[in-house]
Amino acid sequence: MRATFIHEAGDVRVEDAPDPELREPTDAIVRVLLACVCGSDLHPYHNRPPSDGPASIGHEFLGVVEDVGSEVSGLRPGDLVVSPFVYADNTCDFCRAGLQVSCRHGGYYNAEGVGGGQAEAVRVPQAQGTLVRLPVAEDSPLLPSLLTLADVYGTGYHAAKGGQVGPGSTVTVIGDGAVGLMAVLAARRLGAERIILMGRHRDRTDLGREFGATEVVPERGPEGVERVRELTGGDGSEAVLEAVGLRPAYDMAVGAVRAGGVISRVGAPQYVEAPIGWDSLFSRNVRLAGGVAPARAYIEELMPAILDGTVEPGRVFDRTVGLEDVPDGYRAMDRREALKVLVRP
Amino acid sequence: MRATFIHEAGDVRVEDAPDPELREPTDAIVRVLLACVCGSDLHPYHNRPPSDGPASIGHEFLGVVEDVGSEVSGLRPGDLVVSPFVYADNTCDFCRAGLQVSCRHGGYYNAEGVGGGQAEAVRVPQAQGTLVRLPVAEDSPLLPSLLTLADVYGTGYHAAKGGQVGPGSTVTVIGDGAVGLMAVLAARRLGAERIILMGRHRDRTDLGREFGATEVVPERGPEGVERVRELTGGDGSEAVLEAVGLRPAYDMAVGAVRAGGVISRVGAPQYVEAPIGWDSLFSRNVRLAGGVAPARAYIEELMPAILDGTVEPGRVFDRTVGLEDVPDGYRAMDRREALKVLVRP
């Protein structure tokens, strides 16, 4: 088959690779119908040293089950399924607590003998717990929105849940990338009254407004914080959903959060240490939440409103490429020419 | 009157000071019956530069109302009252949310014209919101336990609440100082099933066991973390209550917490930055909670079990001094000869 590999920073290639095969009785093989490029795929695209060697890449996909292992029940060849970006048995104590990213038998794609999603086919470990059937046809126009359940919508939702967003909440979302926009949509779904979106790309913040943002703050740094404080009577926002992962975004979150509020992070942090002492968090009882999103936990909850057309998270895809053009997709996202790139193998 | 002042690190003196007087119609004057020395009083005792000049000190006290301003209702001279360590109107939006330490009209003792608690008398701003009447006589043997409502018991309780401790919880408490022991007591009150106390002072951890600790880990650093992990099947503890405030204690908390768990800090952090990135918190969805405790919020909730003798948090006091001997009290706590020093002016 053909599959995408990253060789080093800036060097993504589509190459021949062995067809995936069942290895464990709990595996399934999925033929990929739709995949996409994640903001987090850009981290190795920026930083991967050549010494690491090539690796498969991609972790968001939906497709058709081609084969299942002997211990997989509830799935059969021909089923249309979506995979969350972390596989999990969905039965262990962590999974039952809704933390499938810490599953005792789970793991990440593109590691330990498991390939990536930007490919023609994928071996899915723990298939019964991981894959969720999609009750639509293979040519449904809903597929792009359903693909967001693999990661980006679930991640935005995880931000909002971590931020304890509920009816009447005032929420600030930092970042107008796809995850930030999904956090806006999720906050709106959870009943937030005011959603302040911090972002400076007009086309993205316009989509953010359609998803539910009530105000947009294009300023960054201390100026952006000042603006959020003005908009919130000087107090800051009960919840700040940080969808970037860089230190300046964390610093803005600290500045924009209200005493007693929550900073909920879902942008994978590209820093190790940050201020959490007396002035930043402690004296104001600011809590820190979030982490790698257990997308699996939210699929059943988020799917119905996609199926009935209430929400269209798939609107974050503003470019589509074939598998051979995945490298162009990376370039477009890296240059911010595309918000999020859909891949049709 | 006589009152305690800190001149610089290591130099605490009891000196003549003007008697406090009503300044605002919302003030009260309280004659101090009992005060005490806080672990956090030791921070300036270790660090205060001479250039800062002398300042009053102490923020935990109970006593008898001597006078009230014209706008104070519900309190009258002769009432026996306890003060939380932060004054607050108890009516603003932050107070109503249980965050009296962020009160819009509140503040700290020993700042902005307000004196300290290690004195014969104190002017209490926002007296009606701040002071809570104690339904006992001035010679009640319950007074030391009731004094812990001013700070140390409320702070331990805040740690447990921030850690979402409930029936069946597994909790690790870092620190066998008075706050750590109160966190043990609070966790037990909230129904925790296992309480692992990390501390290496046998007399203190013995008291911790009486307060409800089910296991004691005297090891520190990576060894201590390893021990907690062994005790929790390799996973760590759902809640870690960090009652120290130093970086090594935070690092132990990160090591000892379970994926999806909470680190709840109530030791005032003596550091600015610390690890909160992928490895420490993010990949495991570990949350960070806690902060300066709104002791006022918990007084009514915690008092009944003290009054009926169910709990005796006053057992943390293992030495009593008169006001003139407060400097000896500091020395004893600094040398760990005393766990917590009671002051009877």
C-alpha cells in the first residue's frame, strides 16, 4: 500500500509500505476512506531530527473494516468506522473512568509496530474497544464532520469539559486553529453564554463566530490579556481553554483567567516548565486542567448532533488532497494557507 | 498593647504598639484569647530582608469582641469569635462562590493598616463577614481546636476539597507539618479509604495515624514516589495533597499522582516555575488544584464535629507560650522542636 512517512523536519513523503496484517486476535484492518493532518503533526514537521529516522505519521482516520481478529466482536468487514487517535480496550478501569488515553492495553498510532492514519490502510489494535461504527453510507456528506470525532472535535470538547464549561459560563478560547474553533463549538454546545475567541486570522475567527464565539480578541500577549479583562469587568474569564501549546499561550491564559477559574489545556505543551507559583495560580486559586483528550470517551455523546445536522465541525476542513499530495497538505498548513487538510486516499 | 513584630529573618520581637481602634464602620476590635504560629510565618522568619523594616505578624486568632463599628450587625461586645486568616465581606460574588480569599473588599492581616494576630488585640475589617461566633465559654477546653478553624484545619480541608476527596478515595498527603496532618484529618472526614502520609518525623506521623492515615511513607524524593507507587499497584494516588510548598514536594506530587488524578496544593509555593509539560501533567491528564484556603467558607461546616468532640484538630498544638515568649515559639517551630505553637496573650 501507499502510506505517509516523515523523514525529518520538513520532509514528508508518500511511499510504498507493506500492507498491514492482523497480528493479534484483537486487531482489525481498516481501509482508510478519509484522513487528515493534525496541528500536532506539524510539531515533528518543524522539529524532527534526521537521526530519528523515518516514521509513519497520521492518527485521524475513518474507513471500512476489511478484516477482524478472532477476538473482535461487534465489528465485521464492511462496517464503516471511525478511530479515535489513541487505541484502547475500552474496558479497563481507566477506560471506564473515561480516560482511554491511559488505557492499560492502549497506545498511540505510529509506535510499537502500529502504522499511521495517512495511509491506504491501518492495523488497529484493540479494535473492539477502539473503533466506533458510523451509521451512514460511505458516500455520506457527513463523513468530514464525523472524522473530527477522531481527534479535533473531541479535543475541543475535552478542553471545554476540563474547563467545567456549562450553562451561563464565560469562556475564553486561546487559539484560532482547528482545535480552538472546536473548543468554541464545544463550549457553545455546553451552554456557555459568552465565548471570547483570541485569534488574529480573520477567516478563522469568522468561522469561530459561526461556531458560537460572541467576541473576538485579535491582540496577543499582555494587550490581549488586557482586552479580555476589559470584556469581563476586570475579572477575567471563569474558564480559559488553551488550544495552542506554546508558552506565550499559557502566559495569556494565566493573565486572562478569573480568580477561582480554570485553565484547561489541550494544545500539546511545547514547554516543560511554566509559572505555577503564588502570583500565577496559587494566590487566586486558579486550577489547571486538560491533557491529551480521550476522544473515544466523547464519540457517542458528540455523534448525534453531527448526524442530525445540528453541528458541522467538518467545516474546519478548508482543503482536500489525495494521498499522494499529503506533503502539499503539510506545506499548506505550515504556511497557514490551510486551516486543516482533509486527505482522501 | 503588646504585639509581635518581625524585624528581619530570625528576629521576632514583642513590643509596645498603639491599641487598635475602630477606623471604618465595618470594623470590630477583638481582644485576643488565643493565637498561634503558622508554618507560613516561618517563611519571613527565614527570608525577610532587613530593608523591608519591621512588620506585625500573625494571622490566626480567636478572642472576645470589644467594640464594633456602626455598620456591624450580628456581633456585640462580649461575643467570643474566631477570625479566618483573610478578612472578607462574605457577601460579594467571590465570597458567595466560597472564595473569600478573593473578596472584593477583603484583605490580609499585617497589611494596609491592619495589625497581626500575635498580639493583645486586633482591628478586624469587614467584621460582620469575617468573624464567626463560637458557642462556647471563654474557658472552654475546645478553644485550641476551634482556633484551627482560623487557618490550619480549613487549609487542610481546602486541600482535600481541591483534591476531590470523597468516599473510597485513595489519597497521598505530602508533609507531616500541621497542615499535612489537618489534610489527613480532612480526607478522613470526607470518607477517604486509604490515606498515605509522607513524612519522616515519627511523633508527627503517629499523630497522623490517629487522625486517619492508613500508611506512612518516611522516604522522600524518588524513593518516596516509588514507595507510594508500590502501595497503589503501580498507579499512584488519585489525589495528592501537597502541604509543604517547596519544589521537591511538588516533584514528589507529580511522581505520586495517578493518571487522571489531582495534585491539590495548599503549601504556599516557595517557587515560581515548575514542570507542567507533557511528561509531568499533560500526557496523564493530571490536574492541579488548590491555593490560598478560603478558611471562612469552611468554618460553619467544620465546627459541629469539633463542638461535639468527634474531632480534635487542636491536638496539633504541642507547645504553649505567653505573648512575651512568642519569639521562643518561633525558634521551637523553626528547629522542629514544636509542631505548632499556641499563644495565650
